[in-house]
Amino acid sequence: MSEAATYFLEVRDAIVEMGGENINLCMQCGTCAGTCPWGRLEEKSPFNIRKMIYQGRMGLEGYETDDILYACTTCGHCVTRCPRGVKITDVVRAMRSVIGETGGIPKNLKAAVGSINSQGNPWSQPREKRDTWAKDLDINKFTPETEYLLFVCCTSAFDGRSQKIARSIAELLKKAGVSFGIIGNQEQCCGESIRKIGAESEFSMLAESNIKLFKENGVKKIITTSPHCLSAFKNDYPEFGGEFEVFHYTQILDDLVKEGKLSFTNAKNQKVIYHEPCYLGRHSQIFEAPRELLSQVPGVETIEFAKSQKDSLCCGGGGARIWMETESGQRFSDFKVQEASDKEADILVTACPYCVVMMEDSAKTLNKDEEIKIMDISEILKENLG
């Protein structure tokens, strides 16, 4: 066997070993490429998921430029449509992991990985400031007697705008009398995005460290502020021995409303359009709780995007793309903000910190920030808390 052929076989075996074991199920029908959000854009991207899967099967890494292998937002749209049930986002992650082992991660993503290694978060912020979002809220430290750990994602822990989301969620839980607490500055990033980057060894160390911390503190139930943390704790941590009951905050708040522990006053008449976070909807199958919560606020009229629920267009921030540059005309969030404007929505609301960041950037880029407010569901609920 030639040296080249041996190399290609080794690459293909490495992709399988990294978690892309069902890459060989692909029959190259093209359904994935046809449903991929990149294909919806008028300015076509060089990214083609069908071609990339083919490259992986041939033993090619798939990395030509940052706009190829790292264009995928892992939104999961292709996974829901694949007739062979190929876990395409797992294959993408595995191919990135092969690249990660060679040090070929894009520059912006290397910075995020480095920050997580040194500070426990991807935003290059000091780890000792992780709990500053909770200042003056009088939130209890988690003890073994506490029912829920409230795990605030790195974005909402460190970003000034996103801290408002964490504060709103905490205040709603306090109002309802929920037994919850935080561990504080010992907490680190959940690692969902670092795994999607392809930094597998770094993710493993991070997951094992967090699991050890949670177990030492007696954590059994976790409320997450981000769908990405929900996905990591629920789907990734069990393979490292981390078995916890994990809930997105909308699930908990929806139950509290149904139990009569939370109610809302009459809001001024507002037309609200709900953007479906990929990691809450397609990845975690949580579609109704966010909508049920919005329906409980008097005066709020909720409308839908043309493509919603399982067919929703992603914000563009998943798969670690929140740390990468995307050219104008290729930003999914631009299309969402424009559609919200066309439907004369007053508020574009979502339930994911990444989505809020992406939508706010697009609102400013399109000069729509005075016309449409970007809010998290928790902020609307807090604003109209009875």
C-alpha cells in the first residue's frame, strides 16, 4: 500500500475513533446539503456538508479554509432530515478533532480555547469575576441540601448585556421560592463549544473537572441558562461519568407558572416574534415551554417566523461560530432580524445567550436596533412579573 493511501486510511480511522463512526452510512444523496441553512443564502458559501462528508470518507480532513470545515454551525437541521440517520454534527466534530490534533484550529478559536484553559471561560475574563453577575441579588451558595444548581453560562456570567438574562432568571426563581444556589468562581465553562471546535482533549479535562466539582458539592439537579450548557451536561457529560438531572430554565419556569407560583401583569401591547434556538429546539426537543411562557403574559401577541420549530433558521452562532467573523450577506441572524422587521414585530425574543448576541449584532448592522428590541424570554417575564 502506498504511503498516501496509508495516510488517508489513518485519517478516516481517526475520524471514526473521534466519534464519527457512522460516516460510512452516508449514501451521498445530498439531502443534508439541500436542507443546510448555508444553501438558503443568495451569496453562496463554499461550505457544502455533503462534499465534506465525502472528503471524510476518503480520508481527507476537510480543512481547506476556515470557511469550509469550520463554517458548520452544528444547527442539526441536516440531522433531522438524513434518511440514513447519520449523526452529521458528530462527524463534523470528529473531523474538527482530527484537525485539532494537528494544531490547525482557526486563530479566533485558538484564542477561545486558550482562554478556557487559563481562565475557565472563552471570553478572556478573569475567573474570579465569574459570579459578579449575582452581585446584590443575595443568591445562596449551593449546598448538598439545595435542590438545584443554577449554572450560568460563560456569556451570561461575563458579558454585561447578557448578565441581565442571568439576573432575570435568578429573580424569577427566587420569586417562586425555588431552592437553588450557585457554586461561584470555581465553576468553569460547560465546554460544549470547545468540543465543537475540535479541542477534544481540552474538553475531556474540562468535563472531568466540572463533574468532580459538582459531585463534591452534592449536585444532583441543574438548571441551565443556556441551551448549549443543557446539551453538554445532558448529552456529553454522561460518557465521563456525569449523570445529572438537567433542565433549561424555560422548562422550570413553565412548571412554576402551571403550579401557580408565578404570574404576570398586563404588559403594554407588544408584538413578539420568537426565535427558536437550535440547541433548545432541534437538539433538545424543547418547543412548547418557551411559547407557553410567552402566552402567560397578558398583552403579548406572539407571532412566528415563516420557518419555525424543527425547520427554524439558526442564528449562526453555534458550532463555535460566535467567535468567528462572518461576512455581510452570510449572517443568518441578519435574515431573522429582517424578517422580524417585515412582520412588524416590536420584540425579537429568544431563550439563548448566543442568539441574543447574534441578533443584537444584526439589529445594529441593519440599523434596526431602534425599531426592534432583542430580548430573552426571562427578561420579558421579569419585566412583567406580578
